[in-house]
Amino acid sequence: MKNKQKIFNMKKLIITTLFILSFTLTSQVLTAQSAPIPPSEHGTTSNQSGGGAPIGSGLIILLGMAGAYGGMKGYKQFKKEKEV
């Protein structure tokens, strides 16, 4: 019985190690595609990166919604414990 558990643990370790190793090596080898050729109306000969999109207001909205969700979950848990 103990020997079967050791074999199971060894198989699990080998599979986990191979899984992690394959993702690590795959991420090193695979790369993203290069940027597409700009259209003729682009205005410049070189490819321009994206503009400076503001993330401040979106971040505030995201944090506000996360706080509201957390507050709602906390309130429900409080009501549940109060009823019991």
C-alpha cells in the first residue's frame, strides 16, 4: 500500500514537472507576430504605437465596482451569520 502511494506521488511529480517545464519552454520559443503594415492614409512612413489612452478613470471605476462587490458579499455574510 505504501509503495503504491510512493509511485502515485512520483508520477504526479513527474507530470507536474513536465507540465510546468513545457509551458516555460513554450513561452520562450513562441513569439507574437510583428505589427501589420499601416494603411496608405496613415500619414507617416513608420509604424506608430498606440496613443496615450488614459487609464486613471477606468481604474477608479474598476476599484469602485470591486469595492461594491466586496461590500455586498460581506453584507450577505453578515446577514447570514446574524440569522443563525
